[in-house]
Amino acid sequence: MDQTALNPQAIAELVGSGMLAEDAASRGLGMRLDAIAPGRARMSMTVRTDMLNGFKVCHGGFIAMLADSAFAFACNSYNELTMAAGFATDIVAPAHQSDVLTADAVELMRGGRTGVYDVRVTNQRGELVAVFRGRSYCIKGKQVVPL
């Protein structure tokens, strides 16, 4: 398929479905790709019992992983292989068993081989749980999925 014949939204959707099919880690945690567009992605996950720490709240690593996955889908939505160059996560509120967490990733800047993305993680009541900032690095000449 000729990528130049597809519009940017169609490319993002093909990348999203292709990436999710190969992403055993995100699928294993029950993550769902709810929306994708050029430079944007929304993923969600329900907090399970096996995600709780000793204080009976969701382990921060799972929250960060949800944000990181949304970041990965957003920065790869152009079908150029893009990796994380670094990220930071601030957890601002606990998540509890059965909470549905949603990570909304938004591109702030993309130029040359780098990009900056912000991700907000909220619960089912719209309450902020975490904020994440990711820096991306594009590996030129590579595609995420063949088009």
C-alpha cells in the first residue's frame, strides 16, 4: 500500500492497530487504544488486583507504563519509527482497584528527529492521577508498519 495515498488520520489508525497487535506488554495489562490521530493517542486500562502495591493502591509503575504506552502510540502515529529518549512521571493522586485510568497523549513539538509529548492520566471521574512528559527520537528511514 502506498503511504502517500493515505491521509494522516488513516496512517495513524493503521499504525495504532499494527502497533497494538505487536505490543504484548500493553495488551497484557489490558490496555485499550481508544483513539489515535497524528501526534495524539488515548489509551485506557482498568486497575486490577495484581496491580496493587502493599498500600492497596495502584503501583506507580503501572500508571507510568500506561502513560508511556500512550506516548509511544502518539509519537509513532506518523509511521516513522520513534523511540523514547527520556520521560518523567509525576503521580499526583492514587488510583484504586477497579479504577479506569485514561492516558491522553498530546504532541507539543516535533521537529527534525525529536519531539516532546505531554500525557495526562485521569480516572473515570476525570480526576488527575498523573502527568507525564516524554521526549522522543525518530530513527530515520524506518516505518512502524508497512503501508
